[in-house]
Amino acid sequence: MSLRGLAAGLVALACLTPVPAGAQAASSASPSASQSAGADTATAADRSRMWIVVGGTTTTLRGDCQEGCPAHGTGAYLHTGSVLAVGGVRVNPQVDAGLEMSWVPSETKDGQDFRATFLLATGQFRPFTSHGFFLRGGMGMVFVRNFVLGESEEVMPAITSKALGLTYGAGWGFARRSRVGFELFGAQHVAALGDFQAGGVNNENVLANFWSLGAAIVIR
């Protein structure tokens, strides 16, 4: 056999040798892995950043002040329902930020209508990504109409004012990975009315406190 014929035979033999199984597996797995990575990227890109909370609460409220107020510095406890709405964005998997609106309608023992509307910048933090527990807090303005610290307008006239509003609370979220979820929470809202003259008396550091337990639908 000539040298040229031997070389041709070696080339043909090399071409007919089977490809190792490992190489075939890597080759076949590569397109699948690429498709999976592409799907994950698309999911992350398409995921909504919105954060919407709509719910209702059962609320107990009471007025308080440091000095000069009737009824030993506190008003009567009032029990009512309220509504809450939050709109904002998901900052990261553990933090949400947005604006909260809470509306609290009530009535004094004398039949006087009372309204408080909170407009607050709010944030929510989930310390554990694998659990539904969250903390929420906020600050902004509250608009108060016909607020009475004492049990009667004869003791202290009704107040209509705007004030500093604060809130803090905690809760538990359910179905957090779904587009629509559910949460239970407790919160306290505070309306810091400050000092003012009413009924010829200087009332100092007047506050209205709102304690709430509620439930809400969460859309993400």
C-alpha cells in the first residue's frame, strides 16, 4: 500500500469514529440551557413593579393631650370602620414604597360627624423573604373635620384642622408570589394636632390616636 493510500484510510477512519456521549449530551443540553436562561430573563423583565393594596379595617380612636384638656386630658373611645388604599412600586423583593390614603368616618356620642383623612408616604419591609411577615410605616398629612376631644361640644368646640400624620404597623401576607394576594395587618395612625386655643383654654400637644385591625387585597 502506498503512503498516499494509508493517509486516506486514516482520514476515513477518523470521520467514522462515534462522537463521545459526553460531548453529545453537552451539545444537546446547550440549546435547552440557553432557552431556560432566556425565559428567566424574560420573566424578570416582564414582572410588574406595581404595588396596590385595597382593604378595610375596624378602628378604635381616642383624643389625648398634655395639658388644659377636658376629661382628664383624654376623650371618649369611639369605634368605627375605615378604608385604606396604597399605591406604589416594588423597589426590590423585600421593599415596597408608595402613597397611602386612609379614610376614617365616625360619630361622637352627641351625634357629631367626625372625619379624618390620612395622606401619607409609606414604605413596607419584609425581613424574611421566605415568610409573609412585614413591617409598614409612613408619614405625611392628616385632614381632620369636627374632631372633639371631650365628650361634648359644650366642653370643647369641634376642631377642623390639618396636622402631621404618622403610621406604623405589621402584618402577614398570603399568596405573595401570585399576582393577587391577601394580607392581615394591625396599625396605629396618629394625628398630631399640636397646640391651639379652644373654649378659652390653651390645649397643648393634642393628639388623635387610631388603632386598627384590617384585611386587604394586594396586587403586584
